[in-house]
Amino acid sequence: MKLRVAAVQIAPKLGDLEENIVKTCTFIEKAVEQGARLIVLPELSNSGYNFKNRQQALECSEPIPNGPTIKEWEKLARRHSVWIIGGINERYEDKLYNSAVILGPEGYVGKYRKLHLFAKEKLIFQPGDLQLEVIRTKDFAFGVMICFDWAFPEVARVLTLKGAEIVCHPANLVLPYGQKAMRIRALENHIFTITANRVGKEEDLTFTGQSQIADVKGEVLAKGSKSKEEVIIAKINIEEARDKKITPYNDLIKDRRPEFYSLLTARIR
Ligand code: ACM
């Protein structure tokens, strides 16, 4: 089964929900026009990233699934019969989460809350509290992780063990090695990864762009520029992610030795 997938690379405007709705919807339409059926948008696409304080973040947050951005994205997912995964500054009761929403041809499907908060995000957001889930569509299965989750290989591994063939990765990368690491996540799990990174600058932070779609061998199928807003597209053969053999003798999943990995589930301080 061949599938066209897209990463949307944009610079959301800090604190401006309305402008960000217009921009994200415009770029989703561009991805649809190019035939994408699975479309990934950056982390915190509704709000921007580098908040002055929690109050500013609160003012441009929204509930999932009834927030204004999600409602507009949901209309597009239904109208075009596509999957949309995008980062949302989520308000839940009096808490904020750095989340991603998952929308499909039949509307809202679920959300993921970033497990590993980066730097000053810890002053704004609650750490994620939901299990890693895999969404199974008729033709492919995918999971979601957000930006700095790249530094924890357990995340992509758990998604793979739960059946993900594609990992969707909304990002606001600022360190220079997230993209490299995602190629390795793809290679070591024999999955496809779609990193939708943002561009632009907010105060002291410059976001690194270079959104990428990586294949099961860690090769880059499509790559964005460092600073332009754009859509990148790749055609992937999903069957490649189902075969975990890297030699006739080696299967990346079946050859695991979990009886020697017990420390992986221990908390070390
Ligand atoms: C990041 O996790 N936004 C760097």
C-alpha cells in the first residue's frame, strides 16, 4: 500500500489563535492539493512556543476536542477524508498540556500529551499523563510523539511494539540534532517518521526547520529548508514498515532480549 504523507513547516504567530487557524488551514489545503492523506503540523501550532509566562500561554490555549483550531482542522479532515495530526496548546481544567490532536475522516480520534517537557516548558505545562497509543486505520497504523520525546528512544520503541508503522512527530526543534536522532528512531524500529518542525524566531529561540520524512532505513525521503514556510511530501510504501528483517537472520523486533533490559522500566534517580 502506497501512501502520500506530508509535513507542514510554518512559523505560528505567538499568542494569535485566529491568525494561526488561518495559516494552518491554508497549509493543510496545500498538502491536500498535493495528494497527502496523512498531514502532520508542528508542535503548538495554535499558539506559538516561547511564552513570557504561564498567563500568556493560558490566554492562547484551547480545550481538546472543542477548541476553535481543532474544530476548523476537523472540518478539513472530514471534507477531504484525510488524517491530520497537529500540536495544540491544550487547556484542561486549570492545567496546560503540550498536546497533539489526532483527526481523521470521521472527525476527532484522540490526543497525545508530550511526555518529556523541554527546558522552560516545565514552568508552563504539566508533563503528559496519557499512555502511548497507536491508531489503526484501514491501510496503516501510526503513533504520535512530540519534539523532545526524540531524546527518549523508548517512546518510538513502545509505539513500534504497539504496532505503529509511522510515527508522527510535531516539533519546535531548537537543538541541532533532533532531525538526526529521528532518522535513527526510524532505522532502529524500521518505521517511517514524519517530523513537522516549525521555522522562525521567538526572542532567544531560533527554530531549525528542516522538517523531514525518514524511511525504514533512516534515509531522508523529503526535507524542508531551514527557514521557509512550506509543505514537504513523500510517497511511502507502508509494507516496508511491516517487515522488520534487516538480514535474513535478523529481525529487529523478534531478536530483542527483553529479559536483559529490565532496568528500562525502573526509575533511576
Ligand atoms: C522542544 O521539545 N520543543 C525542543
